[in-house]
Amino acid sequence: MAITHFVKAAVSEYQDKEGATKKRYQSIGVIMETKHGLMLKLEILPLYAIKEGGLLAYLNPPEDKAIPTQQVSKEFIDDVPF
């Protein structure tokens, strides 16, 4: 299974050196290509970042240096009900 995208969410804000407000992003999961189609693996769910009943997340394509070494177990994939 190849990772196609990293899922990142804005979880907080901070002030930079010039005093401008910036957002801090955290990786919350990955999108993988499987033989049955795309699969979302959420690794964390930052409840403190939920605003107005939802959490917006960005899909970022992986960079060569950012490809994780963690593999998803075959038992996890076999439990998918389709």
C-alpha cells in the first residue's frame, strides 16, 4: 500500500517574531492506495481543534524525505468490510 497523501490539520495559532498570527499544523493521518481504493488512516483526532462542529484537514502529497517507515499490518487491512 502506497501512501498518496498526508492529512494535516490546523490545531492552534501562535505569534511569530513580527507579531503576525500564524497557524500550527499537525499531521493527523495518511491516505493510502489499496486494491479496493483509497483508505484513510487517522492516527490522532485533535478534539481541541474542532470548531463549529467539524475539523478541516489538508491533503498534502508526500515528499521524498517525509515518507514514514511505519507499515500497516495485513490484519488491519483484512478487517476492512469490503
